[in-house]
Amino acid sequence: MNRSGPDFLELKCIAKSYGGLPALDDISLTVETGQILCILGPSGCGKSTLLRVMAGIELPDAGQVLIDGLDMTGVPVEHRSVGMVFQDFALFPHKTVAGNIAFGLEMMKLPRGEIVRRVADMLSLVDMADYGNRQIHQLSGGQRQRVALARSLAPQPRLLLLDEPMGSLDRALRERLVQDLDIILRHIDMTAVYVTHDHAEGFGIADQIAIMNQGQIGQVGTPEQVYRHPGSAIIARFLGFDNFLDGTLESGGMVKTGVGVFNTCESNHRVGETVKVLIRPDAAVLEMEGQGAPDQNRVSGKLVSRMFQGRNYRIRVRIPNGDELVFDLPNQPAPPGIGGDIHLLIRNSAITVF
Amino acid sequence: MNRGPQNAPLIWIAIPLVLLAVFYGYPMAAILKTSFQMDGNGGLDQVFHILSSRMFGYALGFSLFQAVLSTLLTLGFALPGVIMFLLCDFSGKKWMQLLASLPFVLPTVVVASAFRALWGSHGMVNSFAVHYLGFHSAPFNLDYGLPAVLMAHVFYNTSVVFKLVAGFGANLDRSLIDSARSLGASTRIIVFRILLPLLKPSVTAASLLVFLFCFCSFGVVLILGGPGFSTLEIEIYRQTVHFFNLPAAAILSLVQILFTGMVFVVYLKLQKHHPAAPFNTGGAGLSLPVRSRMNRLGIRFFQSAWILFLGLPLLSLVIGSIYTDTGFSPVFFMELFRNPDQSVFYISPFRAIVHSIGFAGTATLISMMIGIPVAAYLSSTSGRIRPVIDILFMLPLSTSAVTLGFGFIIAFDRPPLDLRGSWILIPMSHALVAFPFVVRVLVPAFQGVSERLGEAAALLGATTGQIWWKIIFPIARKSIAGATIFSFMISLGEFGATAFIARPQTSTIPVAIFRFLSQPGSLNQGQAMAMSCLLLLITVFGFLWVEWLIAVEPKRACV
């Protein structure tokens, strides 16, 4: 998993604004050779603009784009040898599948035989060997996505940029294609930047995740780091975590809140400081009867709703101060009925303090 | 689209059907009857005699020649501009777009006057050459002839190419261009291997329309063509007005109808077989920032050429209307409102203006009376009868105005419908020219109102009539207003049919302009310019009004 190399792509203090509104605000990022970086953020956060700056489709107002150590900031897209997969795939409707894949090779003025050979290679790479003569409108969404990938990989770019490449596909197809994409990219050892707003997709494919919000990078880390330790309350909310409690930090990493004391291993805040505690929804288990109530990491309340989701129950619990917390419980044992009292134990690795 | 389980009843379009039969079907039948008239040396012999005459061969040949040449020149001038407009981001785009869209709505006589004002022997270019460049006489003699006609055709058909191709291209997915660039394509490659192939359907459609308009062009050719110039349209006019050879004119009209009908069918077929266009949903446009200095210079050059070619004729028309032998003065305009009453054939400009406005009002009323029911019917019918009705009400669009005018004078000069002295023929002919446009505008507007809104209203207890009056018409009101203004403008500028039908006592602004232009003397020319200027002003006002109506149209909440 650890295939770290030298930094291949480096962004230095990139800034861009549209009509006075900042779209990218002083962004610095690096991607190591052979790594897949995922830029994750809500729509309108500037992630696509950042990708277009990397591609050279847009020019930044300030800052530098270094590719393999060379300053490429002013180099237009057609001279960057950067591949790009677009959200709607942008396949040329007047060309066949093979014609689409051959386009970039024709631009390189390769000999005909070489082009035919490389197109065939690409088609088998994406498992569409028999589809060369098809028209684009005859393909399904998933097939189009693979043709778009083959087209962008055919000229052997040094860097592949993917702009929400699953954006127009349905969820079931998406999960499978993310896996396929991951296998293909790692097979050819491609350095890639993948932009999406879907965290499941991003966690699935990325070596590194950069969380972006309002034109700024909020946090960079491995998927595990970002998931376990969101850098801020805003990032946590974007990742779908909504269980926040107000509290005061006491000695030994203990946080005192309205519903009890939590052991958080926290060391970044001073004792006595007011903090926000995040409890991840996957962190709770039902307290067994007769187990003896512990004096910390315990949430009690009334069950407001329970929704069976197959693998787990999603429950809402109203805690004494009137707030509601959401938890995903294992499907065994079943939680009590709606309106009943419920007691939950919280793993302390699932608690983050801001 | 189908509102509810049944189709709309035919009774909705009973009145339009009757009007179409009487004022379109009957004149066309009269043309057919006159062509094969049995009296004299008539019959098929007469048809063959005319079809084998030199006059016919020359007229048809020259019609085709000038139409093909005009089409090629128009494409040559307009396409580079459209491509630049689509691909590049530069300042002044909005103005360029307005300027490029304007000529299409200008009346042909105004276009002809504008080119006379610019290139005529007393026009702006020649005056400039004489006054400032030291020429002793006018260096360009472009009052009449092929160059003048071609320039005028390119001038107003540039709008057609611009509207169709730029409109089509604006909806293309921008990422197609971006992905071609990311694969290493230069701008030249993008234009020739991506953009042009993608634009092809719209370019073909535009070419056919331009060809059709040039083939049917009457006012421009009559005024700027000169005596030696003969097209089918001109020959129909000559045979009728100068030689009173009605059978010959009828046969020419028949040929014209068949020919334009054919081109029109091809055009409609092409529209049907539109390939699945790669449209994006956002419509953000393709425009890319212009980076190199060379490109910026190129754009400025093209922009200037565009503005000069499209703007200068109109500017010189305005100048020509106030520039007299003794300097700038409003004398031509004042002259319009004096009535010297010299002869019975004299057309009072003031009375022509009054007539024109009256006719235009009546024509608009009639064309909305036909257009709204037909559009309502077409937008709520999906059965087998729909294409029949659709084509039936599009027929007038494929018939040239001259043919229509000719049909009117041979059909309505005897019982059962002796309307020779009646003024109603003029607005009626204008309405026939205008209502197909009304239908074209209103059908998509009515269809744009969601079927579900109608269904929701019906569930709440609304009758069909209430659904139309309280839901669909109010939502589509801007389109209805736009269509109304458009009809009015078409009628004000109509020349081809009016030239046949109008009598001196019922003449319109375009007819008066034509009379002034064909008489010598700077006062006549000046009055033509002044009247053209008034017409230009009204048309530009209407055009901007329609543009504004479309611009403020709120995004439809109902899809």
C-alpha cells in the first residue's frame, strides 16, 4: 500500500477568483509519484476549478503548478501531457469508440500501425476489446466511462485527472466501477487526482484525501486518518457526522458534558477549556443488562426512531438536554422499541474533540 | 406531447382551416388553373413553350446561380465569425450578437436602401472617395448589379447562419473541447476535427435556409439587381406587371412553388434526422480565455470586419437620410409629411405610413387568430393527424411572397371572391407570411408548460378552457407577446406580396420606398433613405423589445 515516491505534482499557493469571488484561496498540495489523491468536497467548493488549474484548462491568478519538478503554470493544456476524464465523459459523438481512443495518439502523430496497436491495448485494458467499432450512443453509461478512461490513458500521460468520473452513473454501478478503476490505475502505476463529492467513492480509491471547503484545503491525510480524526467540525459535518456535544476539558483527557464524562485521550486543548465533542455514529454498542453501568463513555436517552438498514439499525436517541444523537448499531441484538429508554457504550477511539 | 388521453378536437382550428383554404389553397389553385388555361394557344403546348423559352432558362439558371453564390459567400463570411464567437472569450460579445441577429428582421427594402446608401454612386463610400481621396468622379458604380445583390444577401443571411449555428453550438458540451485539448489538440484541430463536424447538422440546415431565402429573394434583387438581372421572382413580377402575361407568370410561379417546396422538404427531413446532439445541461458555452497576442489581434480584426460589414450599411442609411446637397438637414423627413398631390400615381409618404400601421395591426390580429389556435392544437395533439396539420400550416412558409401575391391577384379579381378593391387582401397576405412564424414560436412555448401542470389543474377541477386561459397562456405570455411584435414587424416590412396587391391608394411604406428608390433625383433618393430610416427605427425597436422579452423570461420552474 505504501508506494510513496518523490512529489510528482506540486501546487504552490494557487489562487483564483471569478468576478471578485475567490474560488481557490491559497492552495498548496502535493501528490507523490504513483499515488492517487482524492479531492473531496461539497459541490461548489472549488474542487473542479482546482483540477482544471492542474490540467491547464484554467490559469490561476497566482501560484505555481509544478509537474515532475518543472514549472508548468503557463503551459496550456495541449502541451502538458496530462490525461483527463470528465464528468459526462465528453466522448466525441461523431467518432467511434476506437476513433475516440485514437484521437490523442493522432495528435502525437504516431504511425498508423502503432495507433491501431495502442488502441487495441487500451480496449483490452478496460475490458472492451470487441467494442472498437461501436458508436458512442450505442454504449451504456458504464461502457462510456471506460472508453473515456481508455481515451485519456492512450497517450500515456504522466498524470491523470478525474473530474467526478462516476457523477452520472447510478450507485450500484459506481461501486463496481470504482473498484475496476482502482485496479487499472494501480496496474499501470498511474499518478492520479480524483475529484468527487462522494466520500465512499473517495475513501475507496484514494491513497491520500484532501478535504476542500470554500476554496480552501481543510485537511490532508490517508482515508483512515481523515475518517477517524476529522480536522474540524465542518469537515466532520461534511463526512456526515452530526453528533456533537458541548463540554469542558478536565485533566487526563476527560471531557465533561451534559450527558456524562468521556475519556478522549485529548491533548491539544488546555484543561478547563470549552470544547466540542464529536461521537462517530459507528462507535456505539448497546449496554447489556446487568453489566453494571460504567461512569464514563456512556450515553443514555429515549429512543426517538429506529430504522432497519440490513447490516445495522440507524437509531435516533434524545438525550436529557433535548438534543438528538444518531447511531448505527449492529443488527444484533435489536434495540428496544420506540419511546423506550436506551443506554449505549461508546468506544473512546470514536471520539474526537475540537 | 399529449395533454390527457384524447387529442384536441379539430374544431379548435376550424377558422384557421377555412382561412387557409380560402386565402392560400384557392390562390394556389388559381395559379395551377391559369398555368394550364385552355383559351388561346393554351394547354400543355403553352407550358412547354414557356419552359423551353430563353427567358425561363435564363431566369431559372440565374436564380440558382446567384442563390448558390450568395449561400457560399454567406457561409464564408459568417462561419469564421460564428466559430470565433463560440470558441473565444472577448469583450463586446453581447453587442456582436445583437448586431449579427438584427439584419434578419430588417425589411428587404431597408437592406436595399442601406446598400444603396453605402455603395451607390452618391453613397457614403463614393462621397468619401470624391471628397477626401481626390477622385473626380465616383470610383465605384454599385447602384445595380450582382455585387450589390450578393453583398445584401450576405448581409441579411449572416443572421440566419449566426442564429442557427451559434445557437446550436452554444449548447455543445464544453468538456468536449477541453478533452480534445487535454489530448493535445491545437485550436486548428479543434475547429476542423471537433467543432465543425459537431456543428455540421446546423450548418447544413442554415445553408439550405439561406439558399431558399436567396432563391426567393425579391425586394433586394428588384431594387439592387437592375434591368439586366432576372430571377424567377423578378420574371413573375415582370410578366405580370409589365407584360400582363398571366399564364407565363403562373407557370413560373408553379416552377417556383415546386422548387422551394422541394428544398423545404429536404430541410424538414434534415431537421427530423437530427443526430443525438451532445448537449450539456448547463449551457455554459465553449468560450476559452484568449491568451496569445496574435489571437487577440486576430479577434479584433474579425470583430472589426464583422462590425464594419454589418454596421456600416445601417449607419450610412442613417447618414444618407439627413445628408443633403447643402449639408446635414432634416429636409427629407419633413418632405415625407408634405403632400404636393402632383399626380394620381403619386404616393403620399404620410398616407403610406398610416396605411402600413393599419395593415400591420390587422395582419397581426389575423395571424394571431390563426397562429394561437393552431399552436394550441399542435401542442396538444399527438395522433396521426398531427404531422398533416403541421405540414398544412407550414406550407405558406415554403411559398415565396411573390407567388403568394401573384396568386392573390389572379384569384380574387372575379366572382365568387371579387376583392379587387378591398384593402383586406394586403393584411391577409401579410398574415399568411407571418403566422407560420407565430406557430413556430408558440408551439414550443405551449409545450414548455409542463403536462403535469395541466394534469394538476384538471385534478383540481379546471376545465380544458380554464387550463388554457388560467395556466398555459399566462405562463407563455412572453412568447405570445414576442410573436405579436414579430407579426407586426413582418407585416410592416413585407414587400414581395404587397408589390402585387397594393394599389397607389393603398400603398405601404416598403412600396413607397421602392417607388422613391426607382426614381432619379436626390430628393427621391433622400426621401427613400428617410422612410427606410423610420422603418429601420421601428424594426430595431421591435427587435430589441423581443430580445428583452426573451432575456427576462424566467427560467421555467416546470420541466
